[in-house]
Amino acid sequence: MEQSPARRVLSDFAANKVALAALVVIAVIVLLALAASLIAPQNPYDLAQLDIMDGRLPPGSASADGLTFWLGTDDQGRDMLSGILYGLRISLAVGAGSAIVAGIIGTALGLSAAYAGGRIEAAIMRLVDLQLSFPAILVALMILAFLGKGVVNVMLALVIVEWASYARTARSAALSERAREYIEAAECLALPRWRVVFRHLLPNCLPPLIVIGTIQVARAIALEATLSFLGLGVPITEPSLGLLIANGYQYMLSGKYWISFYPGIALLVTIMAINLVGDQLRDVLNPRLQR
Amino acid sequence: MAGWLVRRLVQAGFVMLAMSAIVFVGLHAIGNPVDILISPDADQAERARAIAALGLDKPLWEQYFFFLRGAVQGDLGRSFVFNEPALKLILGRMPATLELAVTAVIMSVLVGLPLGLFAGLYPNSIAGRTVMAGSIMGFSLPGFWVGLMLIMVFAVTLGWLPSSGRGTTAELFGVQWSFLTRDGLRHLLMPALNLSLFNISLVLRLARAGVRETMPLDYIRFARAKGLSPRRVVFVHVLRNILIPVVTVVGLELGSTIAFSVVTESVFAWPGMGKLIIDSINVLDRPVIVAYLMIVVALFVTINLVVDLLYTVLDPRVRLGGRA
């Protein structure tokens, strides 16, 4: 039976049970993050709900007013479970947000480079090469050293770090598509340039971009956590998972592992699920691997 | 070859120039460079003197020239905190970072290559699959968190290894090294393992992919048909060919490893340049930040150049100048 491409991709994707499970995990994590304010036992930002006497309680202990801290509390007496749910929100928003913005900018530049050719292409690709010859963490460090911390600054740094991979992928995909007849046909119809690039070229370059985009979200989340851990990322008023882990660092040596341990697990599960989905997408969307 | 080298050197010079301009513009973009480059404790007279000395009353392009001239002469300002030339401070911390990064890279090859060979030769065995699943973990685990967990397990719970610092060092070529003493090695082991985790996964995957690609090729079949022992086929014929990508990537990764040592050094309080830059950013010791950025850019331009050179030496198919 002839299948539509979308259905084929879906059924191919579902053939790998691990990837399917990872996709479910991502869905659950996103839901948990979105519903954090509804399901979290405590609002970790509401100081009235916190009791310093509950500070650094091990997992499973109960507070004076009957609330059970399943994952323990941090030094402020904050419930770690609630902190993680709210932290996921920030980690996901920063990671996905910056990956999307970087994707739009990088794709637009990559497609323009491939379509325009000549000096514009050379200039854009030089910039890409230069950017990619420096490690992400270093570029981000450089930017944040100048801008200071803050959610917007971190996102800006992540976008600057990430656009180049999209641009490179978009260009190489577009270069092979550009020579096809349908582009020639569109040009013969005297369609405006932007229309050829964005309505004809772009949709056919999407598969590799989706794969890169998935991996980049995972990378962005990991990098944001790392920067926040180093004290260069999000401010303490908006703690992401990385900052929660950093808070637990000093209590680690006295054996109070849970403040750092559980946010780390949440981070690990998130990143790993996204990477697994990305791996499977790569296999499914790669035309060379199709039977 | 000479022409290529000159072109590459000129290119590297341009990158340095461009990066220095970016750092310089960055300095101006965040506010008055007077506040950035001169200690806030300085009094009025001292400020005026410093402004004149740094040329901050001059037009911007002239200031950039001053900055460049200083950089070329090795003068990148004085640290507010240590009251030492920033350059000297950073170079003094560099051996600790290089020691950590090089140890991590060596570890990644020693661990990653055999595991990758194994996973490539037996891709469907349980052990082979386990190795591959483990490598996904290696990519996904946030390095700083793994560092914390290593400390938790090996330093706090088991008490086998120390959690921070370089331990006892010994002198070689006028520099202090940890790897020369037993205590130093104990201090080095955990941070190096932490730093190499990503590279272990990378080398492992490269080696596995290389083996899987190489095994069905004609010359391997021929080597087998000649009656060579499997051991000789794997270690001479296969290994030599997968070494090209592995060496290239490991070389390229030395740079990232040095960059990522920022994280490991912070976790394990390893007194290298990475820890210095984070501390400097936190106390706004800006001359050190600027000097660090310039040094690291120079380091990276050099590493990229050396890797390009090595690549052509190792793989005769890549002939310089691109006469393709």
C-alpha cells in the first residue's frame, strides 16, 4: 500500500521502541513543566511557603504542616520536587527557545548562501567556519563575560553559539536541491526570489534541519545548565536545573547528595530522551538509509 | 607546501586580528572602558594618569591601536585582584590546565579506542550493544554533574580519592606538575576522567564506525585470504586506517577539552586557567578576562593550524593546496 511520507516517517519512527519511549518521556516532561504551578506541592518562589527550619531535609521527610518532601529540601527549606518542576520550565524554555531562534536565523542565512552563491556565500560560510572552530562553551563564556548573567543574555549567547550549525546544514541541503528541476521550474515562472527560497527550497531542506534542531535543543539545555552551574547563566531568582545543582554543590561534601542529585537526574533524562529521539529521526529522515 | 603554510599563517593572523577587534568592541559595548580597565579603588589623580597611559582620551581607532600594541608586547593589563600582570597570571596557571586536558585526551584514546574496536567487531553482541548504549550516556551526561557525582562516590562515600586541588607537585622544566608524584596523580585521576568522558564516547563511536566501514573492504578480505591472523588484520590493517579520523578528532578535541576544563576545574577546584577565568568573571577582574580571551583565541588558532598540518602528514590523500 502506498503511504503518505508523513505516515511513513511516523511508522518508521515507531519501529524503534526505545525512541518511541523517549518521545513519550519528552511529552511527559514538557507536560510536567507546563503544569508545574498546578501540580507542584509548593511554590518555590513564594517565600511565605518556605520554612528555613525545613532546610536540607533528606528525601521522604515531612514538614511541620504535613507536607512530605519526596526528594528532600535545599538549604532554604524549598521542596526539591517543586524546585525541579519549576526549574524544568526554565531549562526547557531557554533551550528550546534559543534553538528555535538560532534555527530561523541559521537556516535563513544558510539558504541565502546556497541560493545567492558568490561573495555572499563565501562571506557567510567563512563566518560559519570561524564560529565552529571555537568551542561552544568558550564562545558563550566570552559573550556572558561581557553581558553579565540573565535569561535573555543566556539565550542570546546560545543563539550565537548555535546558528552556525544550522547555516552549514541548510546550505549543504540547499546546494543539492538547488540543481533540481522544480527549482528551475519555479524560476521559469518568474516567481519572486524569496518565494522560490522559502516556499520551494526550504520545505525540501527541512529533514536534515529537523534532525540538527533536535540535537541542538539538547545541546542548548546542557550548555545552559553548565553556564548556570558556573554562575554565568540564569539569575538566582529564576533557577534552572543547572542552578539547582550548583546550589547543592557546597552541601555535597557533607553527604547531602539530594540537592544536586535529583535535579541532575531530571536534566540527564531530558537530554538523553531528546538525543535518542534525534538519533532515530536521523535514521528515519535520511533518504540514503531507506529500504 | 611553503606557500600553503604562509597562506594559512596569514589567515590565522587575520582571525586573531578579527577576534581582538571583537574583544575590544565588547569592552566598549558594556560600558565605559575607564571603569573596566582601571581599578575602582583608584583616586582621581590616578584615574587621570591611567586614562592618559591607556590612551582612553584618544579616538576609538587609536585606542584599538594602543590595545593591539600592548597585546603584541605582551602587556594586557594588570589584575585588580592579584595586582600582577594579567598575562603572567594566566600563563602561570596554564600548565595545570594543559596537564589536565592532555591527561584527559590520552585517557579518552586509551579507553575509547579498545571499546570502539570491540563494539565494531562484535556489533550485535550484548557487550557491544552495552558499550554503544554507554556512549549515548557519555554524550548526554552533563559533565559538571558527573563531576559532582564522582566526588560524591569516590571522595565522600568511599573516601578513596581527594575531591579538590592538585595535591603534591614536582618540578620539571621549571614548572610544577601533578603527574610526577603519587599524591598528584591521585588528585589528577578524577578530574581527568570527568573531562575525558565526552571524548571517550566520541573516540569510541568513531572507532566503531571506522571498523564497520573498513571490515567489508577488499583489502581486508585480501589480508584475510592471505591467511593473516585475525589479530594482525585488526591491529595492523584495520587500526591503521581508522587512526586517521581518530587522530584528527582527538587533535581538534584538545581545544574543546581545554575549553571545557573550565567546568571540570570549577568542580574539582583545580587551579588552572579555567578556574581563574570563572573567579575573575565573578569578581569582575576584567583585565584578566580580556587577557584570557586573547590567549585562548591565540591558542585555538594555533591548534587549528597544527591539526590541519598533522592531517595532511597523516593522510597522503589530502594534498596541500587543494588541487582537487
